[in-house]
Amino acid sequence: MAEGQRLSMFCEECGNMIRLGSWGAVYTCELCEAKIPLTKLKTASAPTKREFNYKKEWLLKYQAVQSKSKEEPLKSKQATIERECPNEECDSKLLFYRTAQLRSADEGQTVFYECTKCGFKFNEQT
């Protein structure tokens, strides 16, 4: 074997690890069923990184949804409540809010508020 060459233990097609002793003159990948001659495995460099040049359909749909949601402001989808902003410099009467159960189950939830106008944030333990 030449210097810099070593036994490749990964399929060149899909990157699946090759099990020792599971091949004859030609190895058939268990995952993608690619046929790889044993002589090619012995002289190939071991890959350290696999780059895929295709994207699955579900991934393309997910990325399309993500790009749309970046265009729309997230704040417009939040729940609002009519309540005065506690910031003395603001006269807004509309706040965004969300709730979370941060303490034990037998205690009340925490309500987080944010002013729609000035962005002032505060919370209440209910």
C-alpha cells in the first residue's frame, strides 16, 4: 500500500461503515447495495467527510416554511391582552403575553408580558 493510502472502511456511495469479514472479491454495501471491488477498498483513502448533493423532499418543504416565517414578523402571531404598559414613559394599552409552567405543578404558572409599543418586558407569578 502506498504512503498516504489506507484501508477504507466506508462505502464511497453512501458513507455506510463496512463490516470487516463481510465481503468476498466484491463488497456489496448493506445500505445502498453499491458494489465495490475489494481491490478498490484496499487502496482507497478513508473519507473523513461526506457531502450530499441532493436534498430530501421533506427538507425542502421545511426550508421553504422557515424562509416564509422569517419574512413574517413573529410578533404578529403572538397573543395580546389589553392592559396598560407599566413603563412610565409609554402610554400603550396592548401587551404581548405568553405563559410557562416554571415552578412545580401544584403552583401557578408564570406569565411573561412585552409591550407592543416600547418592548418593555416583565412577568407575573399567578
